[in-house]
Amino acid sequence: MDYGKPIKDYTIKNGRLINNAPECEMGITKAARMRKQMKRAEKVRMIAEGNELAESNINLFKKL
């Protein structure tokens, strides 16, 4: 009996069927998640820049 092409997203390990398939995600959900990641990355970058400025100010006043 031929069941068609083998499914690559599933494997059998120790007698159990393991689902390796990627999670289904709609386009709008993916776009929203990516937008959220970009906003978070921007916030992290701003905080890092603020920390650098604060540290440079501290070093500047130590020299005086």
C-alpha cells in the first residue's frame, strides 16, 4: 500500500511519534510578532545608548 511521499515533519523515536513540524502561523500574526520584536529591539538599543552616555559622563567628571 502506497501512502504517498514520506512526511518529514514527523519522526519515530523509542516507539513514539515526534512532531517536528513548524507551528502554523498566519501572516497577520507573523507581522504583528515581527513588529513587536522590532519595537523591543529599538527600546533595548535606546537603553544601551543611555547607559553609554551615562558612563561617559561619569568618566568625564572623574577626570575633573
